[in-house]
Amino acid sequence: MRAILLLLAAVAALVAAPLHAQESEAAAARIVAVGDLHGDYEAWEDIARQAALIDEEGRWSGTDTVLVQLGDITDRGPDSLRIIRHLQSLGTQAEAAGGSVTVLLGNHEAMNVIGDLRYVDPGEYEAFRDDSSEARREATWEANREALEAFFKQRQPELSSEEVRDMWFAETPLGMLEHRRAWRPGGELGSWAASLPAVAKVGRSLFVHGGLSEEMTREPIEMLNDRHEYALGSRSTIDRGILEAPLGPLWYRGNVRREEPAPEDPARLSREQELATVLTRYDADRLLVAHTPSVSGIVTDLGGRLIRVDTGISSHYGGPRSFLVIEGDVLTAHEKDRDGTWELRALDPEQGEPAR
């Protein structure tokens, strides 16, 4: 299936209108951190209103607040495009008001760019459908009939041309070609994803989607971000390995959980040692991660120096809607109970709590 998706990407037309998201190391009076949204616009809007980031019309009302969304806007839900468009608009509005919006690169954004569409909700394709989608799909079939027939018949030589056509149409829902055109390397959203930092530092806090391994933090943040931007570029000869690296910032879970020491590498640093090393290298007090859901709520660990903000916000996971507010050294978790009320919980920056 992935091979045919890559073939579709190759025949899709190019659209490019990148929006650049910048990381900021400046101190901020108020930082709001939001974890994985996975296509749930309703949850995102609820969080943004509760965090006083937007008004009733959905426009920025956060004044000089710094919003950091930790990646994985895409997949598992139908409204990723709607969230992205809103965040893009808020970025411009926030800048004019003295605030900022930073969206981190998540593994699912990278997956969309490189053509790994295993978790794309059908609603995502529908969001890209327009009045020309049917004609565009038909024209794409006609222009690539021979290549597509050869591809399918490699697997099932007995297929007729009509059967191949039916199979390709079934695997290519309306809007999918437009989705691939936008997300491919060099496309509008592919370029947007390439502009997102993998790691951001705001004040004394580090933000990353998956985690920061000792091995990947032997270079400055700027260089690490540049490597991800390069890997998401449009040239076909680019090595994209860092986007799927187990120790890379998009996928790494070792800050959150692993055997101590890891059986396959007993010389490896413990979680505590690794986090201390990373924080020292980047001159930070704490690391905030997403990617590994904690559906019981926002969790602190390792003496309060590790904060997990992914609470399974989207309806796919069914965890609580949540966000974290950082004001100086005061960290406050905001979580929505099942009865619809928002609860505030101060996080002790000294003690922390064990991972749940």
C-alpha cells in the first residue's frame, strides 16, 4: 500500500506556499504548552478558549502569551487541516500582539510528508476535496494508466485493466491526490512541516515532540533543527533517515520509559543521567515532551524536570483535554474532567511524581 501511495505522490502536481515557524529562546511571562491534537479541532478550540488564547470569533486574544504546540496535529482524526489553518492564522495575529505561536514537528507530520499514510483518517482526504477532484482523479488515471497497471499486475498478474482501474479508484478517494500534492516534499504543507522546529527552547524550558536522547543532543539545537528541515526537503537524493530514527526527537521515548539499564546497551546512561546531561548541554531547567500519552493527566517525573503534556487529548484516545501553563517557575496543569469542568493543578517543580 505504501508503494502505491508513493507512486501517487510522484504523479501529483506541486503547490508551494510555505509558512515559517520560528523557535524562540527569549523569556516569556506566560507560556501555554499543548500536546498531540490528532485531527480533533473541537478539542483544540476548547483548549484554546480555556487557555484565553482566542476570543469568541476564534481570533488571538492571548496578548504576549507564547503558545507551544508539541506536534502531531495530523492523523487519527479528520480535522488536521482545519487546526493547521487556524494555527497559521493565529501565528500572524499573535506576532502583531506581542505573543507568538510555535508548532513543533511531530512524527506524524513527518510521516505525511514522506508518504507514510497508515494513520490518515478518511476525513483528511475529504478536507482537500474540491469541485475538480473527480476530473483530476480521472485525468491522473489516464495519464498514468500504463504505470499503474504494471504496478498492480506485479502483484496480481491475472487482473484485467478494468479491475486495476476499480482497485486504484478504491484506493484513491476523492481529495487524496490533493492531500498528497500539498503534503509531498516541496508542497505547501510539506514546506510548512519542513519549517517547523524539532526542538524549541523558550526561557528555561525545552520542548520536543518525542524526546531528547544523549546521542542526538551532541550538537546545537539550531543544527538539529536544520537537519530535520533538510531531511524534509524536495530533492529525491536526500537522506531522510533522521525522520524515523528511534533515538531522534520525533520518535524517542527513552526519557519517559525504558529498562534501567537497557539490556541491549548496559553502558547507556540512565534516564536521570541522560536528562541531566541534555538539560546541561542546552542550559535548561526542564524538558517538556508529548508523543507518549498519559491519559490520567499531565505528568511530571525525574524531580519535576520532565513534564509529559500529551494526555490523549483527541477523541481517538479519549483522554482529558489539557494544557500546561508556565509562568516563571510556576507550572500549572489545566485538565478537563468528564463532567465538563476544568480543574487546575499546581505541579511541584522540586518533587515531581513518578510516571503513570
